[in-house]
Amino acid sequence: MIKKCIGCGIPLQTENENDLGYTPKLENDLCARCFKLKHYGNKIDEGKNQNNTILLEKINKNKCHVLFITDFLNINNEVIDTYKKIKNSKNLVINKSDIIPKNIIVSKLLCNIKKIYKIDEDIILSSSKNNKLDDLYKIINKHNKILFCGYTNMGKSSLINKITKTNLTVSNKRNTTQEFIKMSYEDKTIIDAPGFINNYIIEKDIKNIIRPITYQMKNKYYLNIEEIKLAFNKDVNLTIYIDNNIRVEKRKIKETLNYEEKINSNCDILIKGIGFIKVKGDTNFFINISKDRYEIRPSIVGGNYE
Ligand SMILES: Nc1nc2c(ncn2[C@@H]2O[C@H](COP(=O)(O)OP(=O)(O)OP(=O)(O)O)[C@@H](O)[C@H]2O)c(=O)[nH]1
Ligand SMILES: [Mg+2]
């Protein structure tokens, strides 16, 4: 039988140091990549990039209940479209609940997400960091075989480590888990899956609760968030939900920005890989990134969507 790395599931090999799964000795339980990730943090090459279509096919072939893991800043059409393509019985899990700002009423948040993205199943909140696992256990207890999937870095392996007391490799590098990994938990089977990949994944760890920042924007100014420039044609109030470590600056407009779009009051401008901005008031906005990088939606943190 082929021996697999207990950290990421890749078959172990001693032949080629530059290929995935390499280990100097087959007696080792970890591949060299997982060894480095566990002991030295981030200084490693990227793992194998997953093919989302093949990954989805493999998930759909499994006869099991699926828990699809995402987090507060990574709820967007692409993520939800992938969730909806899962044919098994399933739940959406908003993990890393420890980063959700304190002023947000989580029951309302989940209700809003359900309505805006038209999700039929229950949405569950969890955090391996804060040991918020009670609602997950309720689901797990109802099934014999449970598969955790979702986009890379959403905390799937961290949750499974907490639940099954295993030692899967966890890191803020994309593609940490390389293959499906089966393990037992009580009389059940739990499966960890490699993460789906997109172009805008936050590789930085969000360690602290998000502190929303409220701005009064004047139309002569634009907001600068990393490489993103965002301006409005009216004075508007907005609240920004991003990692506290990202710098936000207000600067005077000197150039016109490429894309203009209309937004209604109480909608979010979601910027993939960064977070979202809730805008109060109808306005047009101007942005320097193309349409595939951002989305507009009714705000998940307010409003009434009956
Ligand atoms: N704030 C917070 N961070 C978490 C939590 N769970 C995991 N993380 C961090 O999120 C990052 C990704 O965790 P993993 O468990 O490796 O994520 P994954 O979904 O298995 O990732 P892939 O294997 O690449 O698909 C790590 O840096 C973790 O420390 C959580 O509950 N809260
Ligand atoms: Mg993983």
C-alpha cells in the first residue's frame, strides 16, 4: 500500500526532492513540505494547484454529508455557486466566527446570507480558534460520513484537528491539504478535502476580530485600500469590513477611475480577496478594478430582505 503524508494526504516518495510528497526516509509520516510548514512556517513552495472541476466531481461522487466551509469575508457569488453545485446533503458553514465584529447580530447575519444568496439549507457558525463547535457537532452527530470542503484557507483542517484530535497540517499558504484524507471519529468517517482555488485568496492570517471603520466620503476624495481606488459621485457614509492590518487612506482625486457603477443604499461593494464596504445612500461609484474582482449585493450586515 502507498504510504501517505499524515499532514496533507499526498503519497510519500523518496525519489525526487523537487516533487511533492518527497521525504528523505519512507519511515517518516510527513512529507518535506508539511515538515517545513509545521516547523518553519511559511518559507515553502506552493503545493499542487487543485482543479476545481475535478475536485467538485470527486466530492459529488462521495456518498456523505458535506460541510462547505467559508468565512465572513469570503462570501461571494463564486463561493456560493460552488456550494450550490454540491449534490449531496450539505450545510454552509461560516467558520472563523471569532473575526466577526462584535456589533453584528449573528442570527440576523445568517438570515441575511440565506435570503441574499437563496440558500435552502441551515447555515452554521463555527470557529476552531474559539472552540465554537457546538452547532457543527449537532450536524456531525446526525451522519455517518461527513466531508469538509470549501475554498483554500477557510480553516477546514483546523476544524477537523479540533474535532478528531488529529494533526493535519494547517497553514495560511494556499493548497495546504493536497489530497482527500479520511479519518475516524467515534463510529463515523470524517474526510478532509483539498481546497478549491480562486485568484483572490487572502493568504494573510486574520488573527483579530474585525473592527469596522466608518467614513464620511466627500466626492472630491477617493479611498485607497491596497491597490484598490474607490470614489463616489456624492457625499456618502460607508463602513469598511476588512482585516484591521490593511491600511485605508482617503486621498484627493487627481485622475478618473476606469469603471463606473450604480449602487443602491444599504448595499455592499464586495472586493474579492479583501472584504467589503457597506454603502449608505444611493450613489454612483468609480473603481480601478475590473468587474470580475468585485460584486455588489444587498448588505449582509443590515437591511431587511423579506
Ligand atoms: N481567526 C481564525 N483563523 C483560523 C481559524 N481556523 C483556522 N484559521 C487559520 O486559517 C488558516 C488556514 O487554516 P487551514 O485549517 O489550513 O485551512 P484549510 O481550509 O484546511 O486550507 P487548505 O488545506 O489550503 O484548503 C490558518 O492560518 C489558520 O491558522 C479560526 O477559527 N479563526
Ligand atoms: Mg486543509
